[in-house]
Amino acid sequence: MGWFVLKLNNMKKYRRQLLTVIFISILISFLSFGSQVKGLELNWPTAPGGKELSDESTLVDFVDYAYRWGIFLGGLAAFIALIIAGFQYLTSVGDPAKMKEARERIIAAIAGLVLLLSTFIILNTLNPDLTTLSPPTSDISGMPTGNWQNPDWDKPCEFVKIYKEKNYKGHILTIGKGGKFDLEECILTGIGIPIIPGVWTWYISETPIKSVLMKGACQLNLYEEDKCKGNFTGIGKSMPNLDWVSQSHIYSIKAVDISPPIPPKVKTVTFPPPTPLKQPDGTYKATLKGALLDFGRTDRVRVHFEYGKNKLYLDKTAPPDPEQFQEIFVQDIPAGGIPFSVEIEGLATNTTYFWRAIAANEAGPAYGTTSSFTTGP
């Protein structure tokens, strides 16, 4: 027995090496036993408490998984340390210094084990949210639901808000509804001096756009040249973190509405009503009028008229050739709409004609109300 104790004491100087070897051995055993490689997939062992990982696991699942294994392995290590210290105490009888050292090791092992096992209780007491893992959400003040969702692509862009910090903090400006700049407006962002003192602080040497908030179907373009030219990064939804932006120097920006088109709005102008004019050959001619009220989120609309003697079946178009239908390109719409008209000829005498205005874009046609007029004898 004395020889064994002597040998054990002589191994004291190799204690760090032994502990390193033991730790590596346990780690290798754990990896060899707990995981098997199949192709490119890794079968993770079930964590204490039944936690498993799969191909659908999220980052939160991995954190929870690692936490469970950390608690388990930490407790196991503390338990092994307690056993080793206890054995050292028993084999140090007769040597007060070594017994004291072993006793301190036992106390430290017990304290570590108690602290480790009470970690959950401590965290739960400080803040219950610390022990409840869930995917993060973007909490936006002022939003009805509290959490910002992906845009409704069928709704037009309302606004784009730009922030100089992540998670929608440090508001810089708003483009669109409620903002200083309008959608489709090219905005210069920096040529070495602030554009808006105290508010607009972008420079060509930096890109402090860290998050973007949008409502509706918007796209924010960040250009590497002024006048919104050159390469650009397009951002199509609310982003709490823009560290990935490819443009290192941003000279100009533009927010645009990328919502899909809808049919335009048109009306049949019935006042004053068409006045049929008799021609030398005995037929009549009349001028049909309409007004374009909305482009339907497109840049051009084609307009024409339909007419006929049967209200339920308007069998003629004006102009008669679709290639001659008038095109109206996007512009400011005045009160009452953008007017357009077509003259029709060859109308019979003493006949009632029904007609209506039509406007169409890539989303489809829109119809004005059906009206009527009557030619003379």
C-alpha cells in the first residue's frame, strides 16, 4: 500500500498532462459513440432530456441542444473531480498538508456541482425569458401587431424607413407616405458632406445603412453612382440587418413601388352627351368622349370605345383597328381625369346607339358606364 501511495505522489507533477489525456479521451469517446457519418449527414445523439436535432432544426434548437449537453458534461466532470479529490484525501492520511489540499478540492468540487445544478433556478429567478428559447422577432413600435410581417405584395408601397443601426434603430429618413422624399425620387446620399445637417449623415467612405423597414410592395435600390446609376443593391422587404449589402459606397438611393399592376380606372363622359351631326350622304357622325382616372400601377394604358345598336352586345370598336387604339403614358392625372375621344361615322338615321369607354393595361381592361344617344331623321 505504501508503494502505491508513493507512486501516486510521484505522478503529481504529471497531473495536468493526465487530466488533458482524460478530457481528450472522453471527448473522442463521446464523438465516436454519439455520432455516425452517413454520406454528408450527421446523426446527432439525443441530448439529456430527450432533445433531438434534425435537418429542420433551427439555431435556437442548436443552442438548446448544446446547453443540455453542457449541463450534463459539466455535472459529470464535477462528479469525477469529486471522486478524485475524495480518493486523494483517503490516500493522504498522515500528511496534513496533502489532506488539506484534498479537502479544499472536495469543497470546490461540491460547490461547483451545486452551482452547476442550480444554474436553471438562478436564471429563471433573474428572468424567466432566459430559460425559454424561441426564435427572435422584430418588435416594431407603432405597428398594430407589434411584430412586422412580410409585405403584402398585392398592396402598393406606402413607405420605406431607413435606419443607421440594426433592428430598426437610429431612424434616418422616410421615403413615401409621411416622409420628406417621394417614391421614385432619386436621392443623393453623400459627396463628403451631410446633405441634411444633423439628420442625413452618409458619406462616400461609409455605408451606415443597417436596417430598412417597408410597408407594402416596396424596393429600395442603393446605387454606387449619383443620379441613381450604375450597379445597385435591391432590397425588397423589411430587413433588420443589412451587413450583407454589396455596395461599399452608396452615392444615391431610390425607393420604388413593385406591387403588381391592377386594371386602370376609366369613365364614360356623358355630359354633354354626343351630338350626332348629319352628313351630305344622309348618315350621321358623333364624337365619343372618355376620361382615364388611374393607370393601375403601370406606365401606360391603351384606350378606345365600344358601341352598337344592342345595349347587351356592342359589336363595334372605335377606332375599328386595335392597332390604332390610343396610348396614354404615365403622367399626373388632373381633376376629372385625362380626356380622350374618337369620332365615329356612318351612323344610321333615327337610331339609338349604346357606347362606353374602355381602358386596358397588362392587368386587364376596365369599362366605363354604358350610355346612349339617338340620331335624327
